[in-house]
Amino acid sequence: PRTIYLKDYTPFPWVIDGVDLTFALAPRGTRVTSRIRFRPDPDAPPGPFFLHGEDLRLIEARIDGQPVTPTVTPEGLTCDVPTGPFTWEAVVENDPELNTRLEGLYLSKGMYCTQCEAEGFRRITYYPDRPDVMAVFTVRIESDLPVLLSNGNPEESGPGFATWHDPWPKPAYLFALVAGDLVALHDSFTTRSGRHVDLGLWVRPGDEGKCAWGMESLKASMRWDEEAYGREYDLDVFNIVAVDDFNMGAMENKGLNIFNSSAILASPDTATDADYERVERIVAHEYFHNWTGNRITCRDWFQLSLKEGLTVFRDQQFTGDMRGHGVKRIGDAVLLRGRQFREDNGPLAHPVRPESFVEINNFYTVTIYEKGAEVIGMLKRLVGDDGYRRALDLYFDRHDGQAATVEDWLKVFEDATGRDLAQFKLWYSQAGTPRVKVEESWEDGRYRLDMTQTIPPTPGQPDKQPMVIPVALGLLNPNGDEVLPTTVLELTGGQQSFTFDNLSARPVPSILRGFSAPVILERDAPEGEAAFLLAHDTDQFNRWEAAQTLARRAIRARLDGQAIDASWVPSLAAALRDDALAPADRAALLGLPSEEETAQALWDDKRIPDPTAIHHAHEAVRDHLAQGLRDLLPQLHDGGRMPGPYSPDAKSVGRRSLGNAALRLLSRTDDGVRAAAQFAEAADMTQSVAALGALLAVGRGEEQLRAFHDRWAQDRLVLDKWFSLQVGLARPEAAVALAQRLTQHPDFDWKNPNRFRAVLGALASNPAGFHDASGAGYRLLADWLIRLDGANPLSAARMSTAFDSWRRLDVDRQALIQSELGRIQAAPGLSRDLSEMVGRMIG
Ligand code: DPP
Ligand code: ZN
């Protein structure tokens, strides 16, 4: 397979003046007729006429009406073409029914559906399938199915056909087509300049009752983008379709978003609070792409974070506005530390803007998305809210209708704010999580912080330069008053000192407030500081962080066979009793760092993390907490019970999350009595899943698990929960055997990505189970990856990241994983996707 490099970018030599596509749909032999008007691009150097195309049958091709015979390869075709403008016509066939990759045009339970990002359009017809080629599409769909949808606005329709026209030029990756026996929830939205937009949420019959929340989220997103960014919607219709077989969460196709049903369908009895939040967030994310991604797209796939990092940042702001910025920030930090830091510190580390790839699908990563969003958050902190707004206005003004680059993005910030971003740009090119070491001194009323930054080597990047790191700092008096409100220090050198004068007493620092940069802070905090900050910090994030620090110490103590600090539980209890803190914030205080985070921290300390020992230490600390908080937990749990019908509003969610966090601990000391009662009474899925999870986590719940299955056997999304809960919470020694058994279950449909993930993904997220010293977890996953790769390489490659932490394990586990990776690599017919991932992991 060929490696593609950023430095090799060359523009496409032609401009497209219009694309007409006709689809005659059939499970086998769908006919796609294309008519594309090309004109030489006066600004681009000339080059060969190459159209991408994969797994297509070319029936005929014409140029200006004359038959031609192109040279066809597995990747596309070349053809001699006139020197001036010309019209290309082709008829091709493909087989949606046989398409198990879920890229291009495929069938999902009788419904035709497409997924083109990143390079799926080339499986539909021959085309310059690259994001910098933007064109206006007109699409005719011929089929007897009742609902025929594509991008843009509807034009004509009649029995057996429909035509759509999208007036906005777009790259092929935003193309979409849906045909099926679907029903819709209809609504409308009037934009602030008065455009009437028809909204439709299309689902299979039977799912009508699960559409309301997705629709509400859509309208909230449309309003928010007008208010927060001044961005209006720009077509007469906006359609969302739910599909069961889908590789990702959702896709932002122009005017026709396609969603994994798990990311759009919700009803109180089948979806949890977390599901509701996820639907709201993903609807917003895809909608926001209309401006950041669609109107302004990416010049090439190396710029992927230009749209993804920015759109994640925007959806984070939105969710913060909807549900509270404190909890949102904490959730984002947990995700970043648990997943992105791991990626950034392992063999798959890559910069926010990679320099090369073999298969672009392998770069839809937490680094591109979440670290990319962090980079934008830092930029905003550095230029301020006004500067950010001016820069974004300029970005939309200057680049609307274009395929842009990271350079274009940074330039609008430089032009709008006058700030030089040359050093800041390193965040896009240097991989790895920076470590910031902080030391402090106090002398004659002067307080000094000495900061040192180091960025560890990553694959292909042995040496790093210092970056711009915004460190938000506050200082507190020993009595708990804030003497320095949040101030952003700019750490730009390898070593730098910051001094603070005129302080009457040695202050207590609150460093990296709001998690102001995606870095690891290294600091030997004095005894008692974390408890002090937990009690007094005005910064919600750092208050939580203080609780995390205490929990980390407790876990470490357990791991090292030492006693847990006796002041931990009382200081946590005091915070939990503080009614000034919202229930959601108190729930967050009860969360322990993940086992993954503990493993990473041990590795940072040059110790070899043992997943089994880590799990037992976490369990012991939970028991300790449950004992220590015994008197408080019942009332916290009671506070989460709410009369009346379910509502997903932030306040109710917060109360339930505190109640259920308490329940999880309570179940360790009450033989599962409360959880069993909650399960029996639960009127909604949140309470039901929380109770079941609490039981499973303490080795109970067999009977409830059976009842849950029987009740929900017909609901595929709830059934996914049934699979994943039991595997994710299984005892380490039982997890692999359970996952194995569930792969034999009649409801295990391995070709459905959600179901595959519900079992094998859940196993990978149960570290002690997956890393069982026998290697059985590794073997099971490798077997399934090899099998899945034959059908759906994209999903197989994504799931293979479960192995990416292998280098930090003990030699025995290393050898076991190496041998499984070797076995995958040797599998006949391995995909480009999976072979790139395995190759990078083996290194
Ligand atoms: N659909 C994916 C997302 O929105 C890829 N663009 O992030
Ligand atoms: Zn996105």
C-alpha cells in the first residue's frame, strides 16, 4: 500500500461546473449514470486526468458524447481528454447488497444508504474523490421505494423517482442518498433572517416514538449557531435519517445527515441520560458542520482537524451552554486523559495535523477530534473571547465556499488579533502530550513558580521544540480567599519563571484551572493542599481535580500496600454535603480516575502497570469509600429519585447522576438491596441501567440481567446495552469467557458495528478482563478482528487500537500481544486499514 504525504499535495487540474447523477437502484447492479462538466483550472498546473473508482463495473464512458476507452486500475481510471472544457459521462454498476464495508452505497435492512467520508464516493462512481474538488450536484433517484432522499432541496418527484438539487458546491465526501420504506417526524424552523426550513427525521416504521428528542436537539442547535456564531442554515430542508448499520456516530452530509440509530433515537424507556446527552451533542456536531466542514471544507485529509477539532470545540461550547460548563469540562478532560493521552503516548501517536497516512479512515482519532478541539480552546484563551469572535467572523467571510488549510485558519487569527502564531502552530505538527513540571518558592513576600516543559519523543519525532502552553492560574490565601483570580500564564520557553509580589502570606496555587491546556502537570504538591483546594477552590474544574488527586493517592497507596490517607474520605464527605455545589458536580467528585489513567500514570513513573493489580486496587478504594461514606450515601441516593415523568433537562440529569453514583457505592455494602429495588421499580432506562450496572459491578444481578433481556429482546439499541454492560462490568477472570459466549448468542450479529462493539469493544474497555494474563482476551479479539476485517475493514482497524498500549505491559503480556498482532498481520487478504494499524503498533 502506498503512503500519502502532505508535502506532495497538488491541486486537481480541472474545475467542475456541474454534476448530474442518476441512480437506478437495485440490490445487485445499481446503475449510476454520471455527467460531469470539466473545465481546465487556470490556476492549477496541468496533469493527467485521473478519476478515483473502486469495486465498480464500468459499463460505458463518453467524452462529449463520443465513446472512450479509459485505462482502468483497481484505484481508478485515466483517460485522454480534450485540452478545453468537456463533458464526461459514465455508466457504472455496483452491488449495494454485497457491500459489508458500509462505505459507499449499501443496504441496511432493506434501506439504501450511503457513507462517503472519507473516500467512499469512489465506490459509487468514477470521480475526483478529494475534498478540494467542490461541485454543484443534481441527483435523480429511481426506485419503487416510497422515500427517496438526497442532498440539497427537493425538485421533482413522482411514482418511482425523485430529483434533488444542492445549490452549494461541495466535495464528494458530503454526498448522500437514502431510499427506503421510512416514516418521518416533521417539524420546521425559521431562521433569524426569515427562511422557512422544513425539518424531517426519518426512521423505520416502529421508531416514530424515539424521534422527539433528536428533533428538539436539532432546533436547539440551529438556534445556538445563529446566536453564538451568527451562522444561519442555508437550504429549504434539513433531513436526518437513522440507520442501524453504520460505522461511525453520524455524518454531516449537506442537508441530509445520516445517523447511526444509536446516536439519534431516544425515548425515556429505552435511552439513558447519557444517551440523551449523546444524541444532543451529535446532532449539534453534525449540524454545526454545515458551516465548519461543509461551507468551508478541508483542502486535503491532512487538514481533517480543521473541521473536526473546530466542530468538536463548537459542540463542547453548545453542550456547556445546555448542561453546565463545569461538568462538561470535567467529562472532556476524562475522555482526553483516558483515551487521547493514551494514544499520544503510544505507538499510534500522531500530530493534530498528520504528515502522512496509508488509510485516512485510520485518522478519525481522539487526537484529530479531541486534541484538535483542545488546541482551539487554547487559541481562544490566548486571544480572548472578542479576538476569537473576530477571527471566526473573518474565517467565515474569507473562506466561505473554499477548501481551506490549517495555515488559512491560523492566518485569520493573526489578521484579526495581530498575534504571531508561529510557535503556537507547533500544536498542529508535534505529537505527544507535553509534561509541565512546576516548582515553587516563597521568599520575602514574593512567590515564584518555575515551570519546565518537555514533550516526549513520538514515532518519527525524536526531538521537540517548546510550545505555547496557556496555564490558567489562581492563588488562594491560607484562609481560603482568592488573592489572584484566574490569570493565564503563557509558558513558551523550555523553562520559565513567573513571580507574584506583594502577597501577605505564602499562597496556595490552583494551577491549570479549567484544564487550560492538554498537558500532564508534574508537581509534588505539599501535604494537605489537595484537601484544601477541594474545600476552597473557586474553579470548579480544579476543585474536582483536587478530589481526583486525593483518589489517585488512595489508589497508589493500595497498590503499594500502604494505608489510605485518613483525611481523604472526610474531606470528600464535606464537599458532598455542600449544598452550594450542584448535584452534577458532586456526582463528578465521586468518580475515580479510570484504570487506564492509573496505568498511564504508573508508566509515567517508570513502573510497569499490571492491569489486574490496578483493578483490584480500584476495587479496594471503592470499598473503602463505600465504607467511609456509609452514612451519607443513602440520602444522596434518595435525592436522585424524582417523581413525575422522565425529563432529560440538566438539573434532573444531575440529580439522577448523583443518586446513581451513590447507588454504585452503596451496593458494595448493602448486598445490592437498594439496587435491586431500584431495578424493580425503575420507570425509565436511566434508573434501570444504573441499577443493573450497580448489581453487576458487585457480582450480582443474574436474575435482573435475564429479566432485562426478556423485556428488551426486540429493541436492538437496548439489547446493545445488555451485551455491553455485562461484558464491561464482568469480573476480570470471567470477562473473556463471557464475551466468548456472547459471540455465540443468537442475537450477536457481528456484521452490525454497534453489536460488535457492544461485545468486543466492551471487553477492550474492561482492562483487567481484556489483559487477563492467559492472553485469552487478546486471542479472542484477534480472532474477531481477522474475521471482521474481511467484511468491514474500517471497523476492524478502529477496534484494533485496543492493543496499542502493549509496550507498557510486562514482558509476558507483551509477547502474547505481539504474537496476536503477528497473527493478524499474516492473515491472508488483510485490508489496508488493518495492516496499517498493526504495522504502526508493532513499529
Ligand atoms: N461524521 C463524522 C463526524 O461528524 C465524520 N465527519 O465527525
Ligand atoms: Zn465531525
